[in-house]
Amino acid sequence: MGIIYDIPKYKVIDPSPNFITTVGNFSFDDIKTITGLTAASTFGGYLAGASNGLRGPSGAVGLTIGVIGGFMVAYQSSFGRLMGFTENSGDVAAYTPMKRQVWND
Amino acid sequence: MGAATNFTIWWRPGAPCSLCVEAITHGDNFSQHTGVRKIVINNNKKNMKELFINDFKVIFPELFLIIATIVLLIYGVIYSTKISENGTKPAILIRNTTWLGLITIIITGLLIINNPIKNTIFFYNCLVIDELSTLLKILVLVSTAVSIIISLEYFKQEKINSFEIIILILLSCSSMLLMLSSYDFISMYLTIELQSLSFYVLAASKRDSEFSTEAGLKYFILGAFSSGILLFGCSMVYGFTGITNFEELAKIFCNIECLQSDLPVVKLGILFLAVGFLFKLTAVPFHMWAPDVYEGAPTFITAFFAITPKIAILGLFLKLFLFSFYDFLFPWQQIILICSVSSMILASLAALSQRKIKRLLAYSSIGHMGYILMGVSCGSLEGIQAVIIYLVVYVIMTMNVFASVLSLRSNKAVFITDLRLLSKTNPMLAINLTLILFSMAGIPPLAGFCSKFYLFFTALGSSLYITALIGVLTSVISCFYYIRLVKIMYFENDARVGPSATRGLAYEPMDREKSLIIAITFFFVLFFFIYPYPLFLVSHKVALSFML
């Protein structure tokens, strides 16, 4: 288990968000990041394939790299907001509070 | 780390307890209860498999680079062997994979910059992220990208069709990123080996050339030997301390001056570790392989060897010796100083007699390593700052030089006499080379002078007077062979008889990518003295965070 020495500058929503929480916290900017990187990478791969007539496969490889890279960049932004390392006022306002259950005997 | 798990509060019913109500609200302290109720407060439930979530988050850049490399490898393997439907030969993939590799490097850089966690130790203290590793990782990625960009035209001219070269470059880049994050002997050795294995194959990548095969074999034998020495040093330190982690070693050796005379085994281990690192850094007297390997390997691979691995090895060297072994400063400082002085003297004298461009640049890089080791041996905050500044300036100057040399490859410029009258055939390239060579010689007011000046000042501040004096004298000697190239470019006439007397350099237009790299690096070197503060500030911040 790692040790993080950085002190969160913003409110901590979740100090160790799991995959579902992080992906569920993707904002519109994160979706734009994924889309933008994927599009740029696909276009770059398509152009790279022009030299040897492999535009399609090269574009597909660009798409794969772009999707994986874009998803990771968006994931970083999302968990950064959840862990309080980046500005997260929108996430704090939107985050649902913890549920409590009380049973009477 | 991690949120609280589920917990249960019990109290007896019938008697209200305001603190219990508060306890229910806050989920923290509760006083003596008079009721029994079962309360289950659901927090974010954590289990064992989620303990390492944060560890995988910080390793995203390296993870992405490795995944993308595998994707490129699969793509290359499928399409390099696939015969098309009309029976034509498989496609040439080298340019394709080069551009895709560049896209990969750009996204990896984005992942490093975007990482919200800047300081962490993870994977059971095997890896670390800090300011120094982040800065040097960005430098590694930039230099890898530039090395790939300047090789595009080379692939076309030399008719190289091995997409595996780009895969190996990306794998070695990922190993260097992990090397900069190493915080343990085991992770350090594994990453060094991954990088070295990629490099051995890259050195021998020109399979129809005897020189390339010889270079690969020499590099493999000597590299394996140096890795063995490095491992032996690790084993000695581990055998004495029982620890492989850098931070734990620093704690064990803290304030150990009084016992140093009783620790010959540790000092011997440190000596072997230093020797292993100095091999990789091409420092004298472990430099023998460098000129032969640099000369024999394909030129773009030489450019990659001269620029990128030194950044990673130096970063690791700084972390290990100035953090873990800082309390043994005086013993290892003497070793590093001897190697530094030897590198400066031998490189400046040996380069005087060189006739081939690549061998000259190899000895030049050995000399530059000598200056950098002088900064390392200072053992101070200013020393680390001077090392970082010198490294950045050295990388930029070397990028420019190799881009210029590669632009002359079509004319087969091998000997330094092949550069004669370049001022007439390609005046812009001649001006560029002149400036960069002046900068490498340390002539003011260029970037090379600024970095050397700060380095010598730092050495004087650490009482290394003789070393600084030798550094200045060897700089003066090295001016001779740098300015000799300028003399050949501007004043050598056609009548001179030499090994390449019948060859001349006709003008050939440079490709767009190389011209961009040369222009950017040229303007950096020329105008650095006007506004050096950004680099000085960043290096100071990194050095502070490292030392404190």
C-alpha cells in the first residue's frame, strides 16, 4: 500500500476512490478529454498510414491508443478531484452523502 | 490510508442519550449508553483488493506506454507479415509506427503532467514519485521524441524497414521512466536490465553492417559485465544491512560517521555500485566501450544513446548516492572526483586526435559527463541544481548536433574533413553548428557557458578548487577540437588531401522535422542567457524538494 505525501488542498470526498466511484465521477470535461484525445490520435494514426496504404488499420491503432490514453487522463482528473488534490467544488456540491441505516431491536 | 470501515454501536433502549444521537450523526465518539440498539453506519466499504488502488493510479504513464507498445507490436507483427490480396509484399511499417510511437509519447507526457499525486511511495516502497523523477521523466520523453523525429529521414535514406526499432525505443523509454521512479535495489536492477537489453539490440539493429554487429556485441559484453558489478555491490550492501530500500538505507546510515571505519563491506559495496553506474555513464576509466559503440551503431541510435539514457542513470545515481549513501559522502566523493577529473582530461585530450565525427562526439559526451560528475560530487543543493541545469543544456545541445549530423548523412559525412566548406554549401547549417560547438566549448554568452559557469561556481563553493581549475583548463583544451570543426567548415579549401579528399558536400534540403528541431534548439542555446530564470527556478525547486 502506498504513502501519499501530498496534502490535499481541497475538500476530500474520497481518499481512496475505487474504479466505479472514479468513473462515475467523470465530468463533462473528462468526457471531452477522452473524445478529443481519441479523435486526435485516430486522425494522427490515419494520416500516418497514408505512407503505406494502411490508413484503416493505422487509424484503428490510433483509436485504441487514444481511447486508452484519453480514459487514463480522464481517470487521473477524476480521482484527483475526489481525493482533493485538484479543484473540486462542483464534485463536492454534487456528491451524494453517505447513507445511514438504523435498526431498532 | 482509506476511509473507515463498517462498525457497529450498541446501546440500551429506553434512555435517551444526546451523545449517542451525536455519535450517530458524526460516527465517532460515543459515551456510556443506557440503551441497546444496533446501528450500522455504512461508509465506503473497503476490502483487501482495493488497498493498492492508489498505487496503480500513479503508475498510469508507464502502464500506458507499455500497453501502447504492445498494441504497436501486435499491429507491426500482423501487418509486416500480411501479404495483401493482390499478392504484393507486406507493407513498410517503419514510418507508420514512428508516428504512432510519437503519439504514444505525447500522451505519456500528458499523463505525467496531469498526475495529481506529485509525491508518493508505492508498490511496497519499491517505486517513488517526486519532483526530481517527474522533471527527469519529462526530459526523457522529450529526448526520446526528438530522437525518433530526427530519425524519420534516416529510415528513408538507409532503407530501414524494421518497425521493431521503434518498439525497442519505446520499451527502453518505459524502462527509463520506471528507473527514475526506482526506490529499491530490485526495482533499480530490473529497470536497468530492461533498458540495457533494449539498447544491446538497438546497437546491432543495422543487421547488414559489421560495425553495427560489432558495436552491439561490445555493448552487450561490457554492459553485462557492468550490470554484474552493480548487482554485486547491491548484494554486499544488502548482505550487511538486510535492506534493499533506499529510504531504509538512508535511515540506517544516518549519522554513521563514527562507525565508518568499521564498515568496510558497505564501502566496498558502494564502490562496486559506483563502478556499475560509472560504466553506464561512460565515465573514465570505464568509458572504453563508448567510442566504439557510438561509432558502430546507426547514427540515429547513437543520437538516442548520447542523449536519453544518461538522464535516467544520473537521476537514479543522484537518488541512491545523495539520499541513501549521503552519510558516506567523503568515501564516494573521492571516487566520483577521480572519475570526473579523469573524464574531463582524457576526453579533451583524446578528442584532439579524432578524425571521425561520431567518435569525436562520443569523447565530447564523455567530457560532459565529467563536468556533470563534478556537480554530483559537490554533494550540496547547489550541486544538484547545477547538475540538472547542465543536463538540460547538454541534452538540448546534443539534440541539435546529432540532428545536424543526420542532415548530412545523405552526403555520407563520416570524417570531420567532410564538413569542409559547409559554409558555402549550406550556410544556415554551418551557422547553427558553429553556435552549438561554441556553446559546447563554453564560450559566452551561450547556454553552454551559463551551465558551466554555474557548475564551476558550485564546485568552488564546495571547496573543490583543484577540480574546478582542471575543469576550466580542460574546457579551454576542448575549445580546440570544437573550433577546429568551425575552421574546417569555413576555411578548409578543396585542395587539402585527406581520407575523403574526393568527396564533397553538395547542398541537400533538410526535411521539415529536423529543421524544426534544429531551429528550436538553436534559439534556446542562443537566447538562454537573456532569460535563464525558468530553468534555474525549476531546478532549484527540484533540488530543494530532493534534499529536504
